[in-house]
Amino acid sequence: MAISSDRHFVLEPLPPIIYRLEVSQQPIRARMCGFGDKDRRPIDPPPVVRLLVSTADGTPVPESSVDHSMMIVHAGLWSENCTEERSLVINPSSIPTQSTGPSSTVMSLNAPSCTRNLMGHCTSSAYVLNNHLGQQGIYFIFQDLSVRTEGTFTLKFSFCDVKGLLVRSLSGYTNSRGSVAAEVYSAPFKVYSAKKFPGMTESTALSKAFAKQGIKIPIRKETRYRKTNNEESRDLINEEVPESSSSTLPATTISDSKVSETTIESTGNDEKRSHHDLSDDDTDSVKDTEEGKGKSAEKRRRTNK
């Protein structure tokens, strides 16, 4: 009796799942990094995108039951009105220039080359994190994005589930349209030149919450340092106030007595100095007035007698 060793695997049809993207943290500003790779400033604050999963009837799917191991989101640079892509820009160093010298009529015939306008890691993997309110969600974080040129732009985020695509391809679905399952645009943000850049904003509560959970997000702690300095200064003031209040009375009496003694000594010294500071003419006039007063007094005595 022959036994067939052929095995057939039947894949059950996947339930329809709807993906939706939501920008949890909008970009506000950035400093242009130019066409060098040394001084590159990231977009501030770092954009954060959240993935919302639901069934066809709108029932939310809990994050714990979603396999996010192969979920990614790609970020692209677009115009302010979300109609034109701005991911590429012409490199100024590749623009043909007319040489100065004897051969001034010779110009380069090479076409200018384009380079990426959006620098950094443009793709983010999924993270299951708790936000600053304690709510769990699937987040995609872009903390390393920079823009070469100044202007006003938006970011386009495109979601793709690679594992879902593999399963669908095995099931016989070959439609490439389903590679991008969801898209969302950010709010417009402005990229400044180095001279016009107003500075980085304060780290948000969401960024601080993600940093505490191990995500590498740059957190600025200037405000914390200022608070600690103020607290230390307040502590020092509070410690010094009772000491000064307990010794106010004796300190004032001692200071008053010292002031009175110094004033007496100063008046005596002033009188002595006033006599020494007189010139010869002034001393003669003083003597004449004193002698005149003496003679007038003698005349009065004689008349009274």
C-alpha cells in the first residue's frame, strides 16, 4: 500500500486590517546644514509618528496583538503645500563656472549633479512605548533628520508592513499598490540660515518620556541647571537670613558708636587740616582781623570806664 508523502498547506485569508498614521509631535524649526557633513543640526523637536490599527468595522486593535517587528515608516521632504517633492537639490559645487584666466571662454560641459536635501536616517522602525500620559502605542521616531537648504517644508511619512507584504505574496497577491499602507503629512516647518536661526526649543514632555525608556533623543537640560542654581541660591539666602536677623541690634550699636567716633575724629582732623591748608596771605588776613577785634574791644572798655 503506497502512502503519499505530499503535504498541502492552506493559508487562511487574512482579516482586513486598516492602518492609519498620526503625527504625535510636529516639527517646528531647523537650522540648515548646508552641503557639508560636519555641522548638521537635526529638526527640532524630533518628529514622532504613531500607528493606529483597526479592523474594517473600526474596532481598534490593541498594540500587544500587533506584530510590529517588520513595520517601517519612511520620511520624505515635500513643499509647504504638500504638492511637490523636495528631497533632491542641486549641489552648488557641481554647477559649471567660467574659469578666470587666459582660457576664460572654456566652460565645463558636465551637468550639475543632485544630492539629498533631507539628511540623516529617513527610515524608522516601530517601537512600543508609553507616552508622557502613560498611554501605550506604536511609535516611529525621527531624531536624526536635517535639511540642507533654508525654506518652508513639510514631511511626508509613508508606512509599510514588510511582513504583511511577504505573507500576501505567498498567498498569491502580487499587487504592488499595497506596499504603502498609510500616509500622512506633517505641519509646515521653517528651516533657517545660521544667522537667522532663533535657537532650539525646549525638550517636550513626549521626548523626555521616550528618552527615559531608552530611546536616543537629545534632551536639553539647561532649564534643569537653572532650577538647581535657583534652588541653591534660595537655600543659601534662607540660611543667611536668620543669622543676620539675630545680630542686627548689637551690630547697629557698634556701627553707630564707630561712626560717631569717626565723625569726631574727622571733624578735629578737618579743623587741623583747615589751618594747615591756608596760604600765607590767608594767615595774614586772619591775623589782621584778630588784631582789629582786639583793638575794638579795648576801645569799648575805655569808653565804659
